[in-house]
Amino acid sequence: MTPAIDLLIKHKVAHQVHEYQHDPACQAYGLEAAEKIGVAAEQVFKTLVVKLDGKQLAVAIIPVGDKLSMKAIAKAAKAKKAMMAEAAEVQRSSGYVLGGVSPLGQKRVLTTVIHESASKLQKMYVSGGRRGLDIELAPQDLKQLLNAQFASLTA
């Protein structure tokens, strides 16, 4: 169990856990997950942590094949500018290792924005809290559980 799965169970959110053998040589964690789980990359989302206005952290959840727009996440989070948070800061804040950062069950509750494409899906996949573990759930459940919003986040 991971904190992400524990949170879903605690709140009685319908979900399915998908485990696969992570290849340590693979750096494209999300694309690897899509391939090994056997779903379209558009359904698998990566969790990125950004720093807003040089101070607070926020979470962006975007499709694994897309690139985050710093302007878009800043606008959605009502900040002037955004930049990727440093790896050590992400691990400290979330409690997860890179490549296994789940938007669920993080140590600190952060402002969270989910790419608008998720709102059109019945099911989406996010990291379960470690490499080789993904969680399938309804985008609306993820939004509600994280008190998140849907917005355009890619260039």
C-alpha cells in the first residue's frame, strides 16, 4: 500500500490498481506505464510539481505525452510565474520519489490543476506512489478528492 491508495480507500473512491515491472533504464515513466498497462497515452497522466512566484508549490497533472506550459499553470494557479520545482523539494513535499510522484496522498496538500482533457475521459491513470504502480480512477473523483480544477495546461 502507498499513501495514495490508502487515501482512496479511506474516502471510498472507486479505483483499480495496476502494477507492472518498471525498467530502471526507462526515463519516460508515464509512457512506459501506458505501454505496460496497455492503454492509450492520452489516458495516462503525469504529476508535475512547480514552484509559483518563487515560493509556494503546486501540482499540475497532464497527459504523459504533453509538455507543461509554465504560463498556463501560473495563470490557472493565479500566480505571476511558475518554474519546475527542484527534485529534492518535490520529494520532500510529496514524500514520493521522482517517477513515482502521485497527486494523491502527498505529505502536504498543494494547489492542484488537472489538464482539461481529463474532464472528457471516463477513466484516467495516475501514479500510485511508486514506479511500476498506477491507479485508474474517474477524473471527477480525482478532482473532488484533491479540490482541484480543470484547466488548459499545455502549450
